[in-house]
Amino acid sequence: MSPEQFVLQALNGLAIGSLLFILAAGLSLVFGVMDVANLAHGAFYMLGGYFAYSLVRGSTSACFRTSIDFWLALIVVPLLVGAVGFVVARLLLRPLRGRHLEQVLLTIGVAIVLADLVRACWGGETLSLPAPRGLDISIAVLGEPYPLYRLFLIAFGVVLAIVLWLVQERTKLGALIRAGVADSEMLSALGVDTERLFVFTFAAGAVLAGLAGVVGTPILGLTPGIDETVLILSLVVVVIGGMGTLSGAIVGALIVGPANTFGSLLVPEFALALIFMVMAAVLLFRPAGLLRR
């Protein structure tokens, strides 16, 4: 592999890592605050991707018959997916607080229902969403063409990480979320409405999953089973970095993204196994994750 190819593959790894960070940030948030293993997170990503496809392409699917700009979809779609997450948390998950097995089974059921609804609306064919106008070109990187959209995705992930860090560290809401991760029972004893906080947290996690679905679809496309693929990768990111930590999601994504990219290039038959080997090595020495105390 030439130095130029190595740099391009490293950029691909960072682009995938940026996408995984957006996904894992929401999943880690729900794990840490709500103590819920949300196995419907990948389905929320898929829902965001299909919503974006229909709204941007003006699809004539059974569910959508309209067309809007990609940048408007970047705002509208996460809110739509967040509304779905709010309903799931409010009506289904809230009565099961503290009952982990039931929560796992419920979120698996939600994922199956959403997958069936997606198939009913859009069918089972592979779909693709082009990059927005202005970002659908390639630029020269070390003399080689490289998609500008992937560089945008890297920058977008960096900006989102800064925004989420500022919310977590500099706002009252962030303080409540950090307190919920540390000791939700004490937070409730201090008079905080933890039920409302938990519902909001789950909805916020769904918003991030929907956002990842919008920005990730021009790269990964939409295929049957995409929800399972992104769920597995985001779970690995959360486990490596540590549940409930934003910094853990960043570090985990920076490890899994390049590992997936270089693994798929060098040893495609064992690419997924390589990622799990990395996770196993981390858990061997840091069972709680790299940045979880």
C-alpha cells in the first residue's frame, strides 16, 4: 500500500468513525442515563435513512410523496425519528424501568416492527441517496481524487462532538444528564423528575440515530439489514469506549472506524472478526471500557 493510498484509507476510516460516533453518542447516552439496552437504535438509523431518501429524492413510495432539500431534511428527519423515540419511551419503555430483560425484548420487537414497516413502504431493494449539491464532487488529496462529502462528514462529526460536549459540560441539562449517569436514584431523591429526563434522553438518542441515518446514507446506502450492521458496530464502539461517556464514544469510534476500513481492505474475510478482537483486547484489560471509571 502506497503512502497516498494509506492516507486515503485513513480518511475513509475517519469518515466511518465520525458516522459511528454520531450513532454511538445516542446509544451511550441511553445506556448511561436510562440503563436501557436499546436494540432498536439501528432501526432508528434505518428509519432516518429512508425518511431522508424519500424526502430528498421525492420518492413515490407508499409512505412519502414529497421532496425537500437535503439540508432541510438534516433538520426535519432527526426530529421525526426523535418523535418516534419519544412515543416508544413514553408508552412502552417507561413502565418497564429497571426490568432489563423485558426492555431488551421490547426494543428487539420495536426494531422488527420498524423493519417490517420500512419493507412495506419502500420494499426490499437497495437504495442510494446522492451527496447534496456542492458536496457531490471529488477533490485532490495527495494527487488522488477523494469525495468531498466524506471530508464534510469528518468535519460534521467534529463540530457535533464539540456541541455535545458544550451541552454536557456547560448547561444545566448536561449536569442533570451527568448526574443521571452517576446516580439516578440520588437525582430522583433531590426532586428531579427523572421519568421526564429519561424520556427526553431516549428521544435525544433517537434524534442522533436519525441524524446519523441522514448523513450516513450517501455513503452506506440503504439495504435490508443495514439496521443490524450499524447496531453491531455502534454497540462495539460503546463497549470499547465505555457506556454513558461522550469521550468514550469518540475514542471508540476512532478505533472502530479505521479498524473496519483497513480490515475490509486488507483482510475482508475477517474484517468483522478483527473489530471483535479489538473489543476483546480492550475488555481484557479495561472491562468497563477505556474511559469508563
